[in-house]
Amino acid sequence: NGSTFVLQKKGIVRAKRRGTSYLTDVVWWAGTVAMAVGQIGNFLAYTAVPTVLVTPLGALGVPFGSILASYLLKEKLNILGKLGCLLSCAGSVVLIIHSPKSESVTTQAELEEKLTNPVFVGYLCIVLLMLLLLIFWIAPAHGPTNIMVYISICSLLGSFTVPSTKGIGLAAQDILHNNPSSQRALCLCLLLLAVLGCSIIVQFRYINKALECFDSSVFGAIYYVVFTTLVLLASAILFREWSNVGLVDFLGMACGFTTVSVGIVLIQVFKEFNFNLGEMNKSNMKTD
């Protein structure tokens, strides 16, 4: 997942240099294949462990992408960026230690009950309204100049992507067991697949729009924080996985997520600073 934005950005830059569409560039397609493989990995992870663990661990893709971008796109990675990579990895370890140890939804019946919960339905209606406003009104006017427009669209769609992915895994279990509820499970699975497909296609479109206009590392960092926050909110409303987390583990996960977010900010926000250990040594020698 960390290589996706970098490879796609590299393909877009190469295509612009040649004056052709990025759809004809092999590097862009390599990034697209990497995205597909990464999403398959995410799908398998969501069916195995709680969402509140999988989504924050996506942070590991940010330092990897930043290191790759420093070689392929010649983007800067100074000492603060390297420290940010270390903090992101350390925060991820803390998240793993304090994450929920059991699933809150384990059957199709429980999933259907939670999908029809009025609170979750109301949340989805609000998300749909915001998406319509962003896509048809705000994005055409402000998308190319404000990075938060495209990030908001892609992140809000995560409210559909992650629950759908999780739901497909649960429904597939009943389909494979061929029990009396398998027909109902098949219908639910097809519905969730349609929602997931539409969500991924729209995200794919706006991710590439963002990469055409903005720095890939900056986009990846802000996208991670906003996407993760909204996905955790949607998962908390739908799956209520936080109900299985004690106070100590909750504080541990909050600290882990904060550490990861600070690491990502250090990687991206200060990357234009010409700051390295050599200059620090020179400054100390002048002071002495």
C-alpha cells in the first residue's frame, strides 16, 4: 500500500513529460496493481482481526512510501522525516499490543442487525449528503487548489469501504457453509460487493486527481490521518468494537495513534527544512 501513491505519481509525472495519458504508463499501472494487491491484503486482514487494529496499522505504509518517494521522486527525507518513520513504527507496535483481542460481530445475523441500526443508518445518510456536496459542488471549484477536498471525498468513502469489506467476509462464511441462511447471505454479499466496488472506483478517481495536483507524500500523510479517523468512527458506530476495550487499552491505543500521527507529521510537514545532523554539529561548534 505504501508504494501505491509513489508509483502512480511517478507514472503521472512520466506521462506529463511525454505529453500522453497516465493510462499508457507502465509505472502507473504498477502502482495500480500494487493498490489491488494491497486491498486484497486489507480484505484478508479485516476478516481476521478487529477493524480498530487493521486501519491504524496502515500507517506502516507512510514511512515506506516516504522512503520510496525519496528515491523515485527525489522528495526530501531529512532527519526529522527519519525520526517520523521510527515513531510511526513504534506507535504501530503500541496499537498491536493494546488492540481488541476478540471480534464484536462474528455472524451474518449480528451484521444485519447492526447494518439496520438507526444510528448507523443516520450516519450513512450524513456521509452521503456530504459526499454529494463535495463531488458535485465543491470539488469542481476548489478541488485542484485545496488538498482537503479530494482527501475528504476519499476518506468519507472509507465509511462504506471498510464496513463492506468486513461484512463480505462474514457473509462469505455462511455462503460457504451452505446452511439455510446461505441464500440470504449471498444477497447481502452481492449488495456489499456493489457498494464496495462503487466506493473503490470513486476513490480511485479522486486519488489520481489529487496526485495530479499535489505532492504524493503530503497527500498520503494527510489522507492516512483523515481516512483512519473516519473509518474508526464508522466502525465504532457499526461494530462497537470499542466496547470490548478497557480503559488501559483505550489509552494505549490513543497514545499509539497519536504517536503514529506525530510521526507522519514529522515525515511530511517538515520535509522542506534543510535540517540534518551535520548542520547541528556545525551550529554547536560555532556556539562553543
